[in-house]
Amino acid sequence: MTATVCLEHFTALFGHALFEHVELNQDIVPKDMAELFQWHAAEEIEHKNVAFDVFQKVDKDEHITRVTLMPIVTALLILFRNRNYDVNVSRQKIHETSKTTKAILRFCHWFVF
């Protein structure tokens, strides 16, 4: 349950970031995909507190549990995100362009650094 709460926190952050920091430029993202990203981001923001509210009711020491596990979940999220990105790029035989890399870094820099 704790991992779910931590991951829901990240998906809500990503949702907010999409609306606040990213221009969905049609040269990079087709319009229908941009609309899908926006819908999904809004959906993540909408239900961000559900897991946390349940967690607070179930776990008496929720703060200690959350603070202890958040760094572990964060490290695993970054590890799996990087691994899955590499696997997907290699499977699709996509060679990253500097334009794509810059777009990804523009989206991620606020979170990573």
C-alpha cells in the first residue's frame, strides 16, 4: 500500500508538470496524443488523494512508513523508468534525435534536479 501512495504522488506530480511546464508542440507530439496525455494527466490529478486517504485510515504509523519508503520507491521508479525507456527504444529501433532528447529533458528536469 505504501508503494502505491508514493507512486500516486509521482503520477500527480507528473500530471501537474504536464500542464505547467510542457508545451505539447505538434512537431513532437501529434494532436491526438497530446489530448490523450492531457486527459490522463487530469485524471491522475483528480484521484491523487484516494490512496493516501485510505492509507491514513489503515496504517497508524503512516508518516514513518511513508518517509522511510519514499526514497526506496523513488530509486526504483527511476531505475525502472530508465530500463523501460531503453528497452522500448531498442525494440522500436528508434534512434534518439537531439530534438527528442531535448523534449524529454525539458519535461524531466524540474523533477530530477
